[in-house]
Amino acid sequence: TVLIQHEFGLFDREGTEFQKLLEAITKPVIVVFHTVLPNPDQVFRKKVIDIASSCESLIVMTNNSSKILQSDYNIDGNKINVIPHGTHLVKHLDKIKLKKKYNLENKKVLSTFGLLSSGKSIETSLNALPSIVAENSDVKFLIMGKTHPGVVKHEGEKYREMLIAKVKDLGLEENVEFINKYLSLDELLEYLQLTDVYLFTSKDPNQAVSGTFAYAMSCGCPIVSTPIPHALEVLEDAGIIFDFGNSEKLTVAVNKLLGDDDLRTNIKLNGLHKMAATSWENTAEAHALIFQKSAKNNFPLWYRIPEINISHIQRLTTDFGMVQFSKLNRPDLSSGYTLDDNARALVAISDYYAETKDEKSLPLMDIYLEFIKYCMQPEGNFVNYVNIESHYTMQNTEVNLEDSNGRAIWALGHVISLGDKLPKSLVDDAESMIRKTTGHAYTLHSTRAMAFALKGYCGWHSELFSSEAKVMIRTFANRLLQMYRHEAEEGWQWFESYMTYGNAVLSEAMLSAYVQTGNTDYMNAADTSFNFLLSHTMKDDGITAISNRSWHFKGQKPERFGEQPIDIAYTILALAKFYDVTGDIDYLDKLRTAFYWFLGKNHLGQIIYNPSTGGCYDGLEETHVNLNQGAESTESYLMARMTTEKYLLSNSTKEKEGKTFYKEEDQVALPS
């Protein structure tokens, strides 16, 4: 497939030759139209129609452009694909710190950027600025970017000099700064993140799309924009639109935004959620899917697995423990801590250290283990909820704590199972703590609590062959087996009359019990139940989690959407365990497919893991991704990523199998 990025200014002089080129290419051609003009004359209309006739398909960047191609050029809508202008993921850095870095402390920053030309109508903003400064004396307007090379070639710096003269005439020298250089990408994204209001004043009503506009919106800038089609399509509740050249309306809009912090925050969040789908990672996948369709073959898409990144884990961790929630990628300290999150964090980081020996993770393991110890009660049970002041909360007396107790036992047993891959003092501490749990653990009857505890005791027994652990393994495995036999019937091979969250842990726990005891009844229940679960979640060469909108009850049609990373992660852990026990390579193929869910192989075709922050988004909904990156999601991703490292990427696995899982020539690579 041949992809051509098309802009009319690039090909006007070679119009007939360009058309001949299209007709001479024997491979499928896809053309990306950067400009789509409405109400064309006959000559222009024919050019576009001829290009479209020579192509397999077309790509445009807005729905408006697609509608124009259909209505004004009579092009079949089935031939047109809409992929938005790509944007960069950002780390949502602290605005106050960024302003200090660029000597803009205590300033309300307005900005615009791009190659300077008269078409940007910067004078519209300058004419509005005196009235803005009258209400906001601390305003600084940044005009970022060099003059367009084509403009310089024909008229030199005439336009910039006119703007500089206007700034002087209006007495705005203290309020306007020209940054006359090509900014690096990092500089640009930082300037946009420190911006309080972004000004887009283009005077071209037919400008189909703007990359500068898209970049600003994806950085969380509240935008005041002229009504170009792109702005009309995406702004809505993410900015304010004013008429071309109307400086008075621009003044009103900017003063309204600068005077209302809550409004700016709401607009920022609305914009970020709207632009989430436009990240380069997501637009790359959208292009790849079109290439795949164009090539008319069944080559699987291959997603490049990102480097391991624990920066968001570190960001969420205080000296006391892992913070529960996050607003975007900023820890929400008011959410406090939970045993659940710190237990999962200990599992994930201990796997990370065992694989990488990265010493910066040693303090993290200590923090999480100490938190579990802090939550442990004299009877060997645990509380779950701790506030930011390190006090137990009333929630511990109001909700069932069995699942969190089970997770704590799992984490302790997991540390023990890693043996000499971890510091001896850590393993010894975990063993001392898990011994104290056996008395109270008998009272656990919640299905998942028993499964988590069973995994923990299997981990303890696998390394130290503890007789106490063996007793607990048989106790919980027998209880789960009894539940399975009670509920399982033709068409429903499960432990309960419904499937909720983290289902794979039940089958994995039973398989672990089989490994430690040799009881084939445990193996049969594990195998049958896991295959039943996979029949509901792994279809059409992808994975979907059981919806958290409404659990899947026996005899009822399951809900769709509402998928959480923790379910995918637990499935990946279970697939790895089943591969370990059976040696069936199909489990590794499924493991890879499941992990791809984090990288965009889901119903929205959007990333769930954010490689810029190292965080994982909190959920996949019907129409959008929840952009908050809390502890549960980020820990879940790291557990899945470390499993992928061990089973799909490590040399030992490849050498053991003597094969790769997809032939290189069958792969279509997507970026991490």
C-alpha cells in the first residue's frame, strides 16, 4: 500500500503529472487530504474527483471534511476514513513550576504558536489585548514561532515587523513576548502546558484542520478560536468560539476565562477527554487498520511492547504507601491509601525487581510491605482503609474486608515464592507475617478472598514447603471445588451463578493448588472453568473484560463495555500459569493478544497504557477512555507487563520454545 500526504500547494504545478503518478502505481493507494474546500469550481472539483477515483481509499481529519467530500464532490462515503490530526501524550506537568522555569511566575499566560503569516491574524489578538490587560494587568501574550519560510521568501519579515510596531503603538511591550525561534517539541509542549488561554485567530473560514489547534487542546489549553470547521467540530464545551477578526468578542471570551478558574479547569478536562483518541499511538493504529484492510490479507497487527516504566508507580508512592486515586496522572492525596493497592503494588514491584534488579525499586518494596504490616491486626487479619494522615478510617467497620485480606496473603506469599531473587530480609519479613494469618484466614469465605489467599499460601509452600501452608491450600481449594461442583452445569462451568471482576484468579488459584498437591480434581476444575471464562472474554482475536456495568449472571445476556485493566491483568497472570503447567503454546498466543488490549487492541482502538507517564488509564467505556491513572490500574498494567517480559520477551522463553509467536514477515508494526 502507498500512502500519500496531499496538500494542494505541494502539487499544483505538477497537477497532471501527479495524476499520472497515481494512475501508474499498481499497489493500492491511500491519499490523506489535509485540505478539503467546500463549494469548489468545476476545475478544482474534477481534480479531487480524479484523485479519489485513482485511490483505494481516502483519509481526512475531520467529520466536516468527510461530509464535504460526499456532498460537494459526490465521493462515496464508504471510501472515506476519518482519522483526527495526531497529538502528543503529555505528562501534565505542574503549571506553577513550568511558569517559574520560563520566567513567567505570577503571570496569566496567553499564547499562540506556529509559522507566522498574515493568515494567522495575530493582530486580532493584539487589538483585543489592551482591554484584556485593563482587567488582567498580569497578562503575558506569547507569540511563538518563526515566520513561515514561504512568507520570508516573498516579503521578508514584513508581517512580524508590523506586529512589533503594533505592540509598541498599543503600549503592550510588557505584555507581549515574541519567541522567534523553532521550538523543540519538549519546549513547545511545556509552553502549552503553562498556557492559561490559547488564542487561535486564523482568518481562513475554509481551514479544514489545524495542527497547532490540536496540539494546544491536547495539552489542556482552554481555547478561544475563530469558527474554522475544525473548531466548530471539536470545541463545544472545550473552549469559546468568536467571529473572524472580532477583537471585541475575543476580549470578552478571554476575560471570562481568566476570571473563572473553575471554568478553565472544566474546559481543560473536557478538551483532554475529547482529544484522548487523537494521540499519535491511536492514530497510528487507525492508519494500520486501514493498511491491513487495503492489503486484503490476514496479517496480524503487531504492537511494539513499550519499555518498562515505573515512574507513575513512584509518583503515586509516598514514604508511607501507595496513594489510591489519581486525577489524570497527579496523585489525589485526599483519596488516602488501601491495603488492596499496596498488596498489588508489592506483587508488581517484587516481580519488577526480580527481573531487573533495579535498585530504585528496593525502597518501594519496603514501603509496601511496611504498609501491609501497618494494616495487620493482632489476630492476623487486616484493615483496608487508611487516610492520608495514616489513620484507620471508619470504612473498615462498614464494608466487607475479606477480599483485601486475601490480597494481603497473596502478596506475602508471592514475595516468599520469589526466594533468593529478592532481599532475604524482605522474604523473611513476609514469611513471619504470613504465618500469623493462618488462624484468621479460616474465616474467609468470599470466593475471591479464598482464591487470593490460596495463591498466597501456594507461593509460601512452593518455596518453603510449609506444612501450615499445605493445610491452608487444601482448605481453600476444597471450598472452591465444592462451590464449583455446586454451580457448574452444562453451559455454565463456573464457581458462582455470576461472573464479576477478576474472574481469572479463581481458575489460576485452583491450578496453583493442583501444582502444590497433585490433586487432579483441582486441575479439572481449573481447566474447565478457565476455558469457560475464555469463551466469554476472548473472541474475534481480541479480549473483552466482563463489564462492570452489570455482572454477567447465569442465563442472562452479558453487558458490554465498562472494562477494567485489573481484569485483563488477572487473565494474563492466569494464562502464564496455565502455560507453565501445560506447556501449551496457545496460552502464550492468548497472553500476547490479551496484553495488546493495553496497547489499543480493544473496541475503541485506543491505548489504555500511557507510555508518556508510565500510568494506566482507569477504564475502557463505550465511547471513551477514563483518563485518570490510579493505583489499581497502574499496578495491574505493571503486573501484566512483567508477565509479558518473562513469557514473551525474555531470551530464556524464546530459547526454550525455539520459535517466535508470529513470523516477522507477517507483522505490521505499531509504535509503543
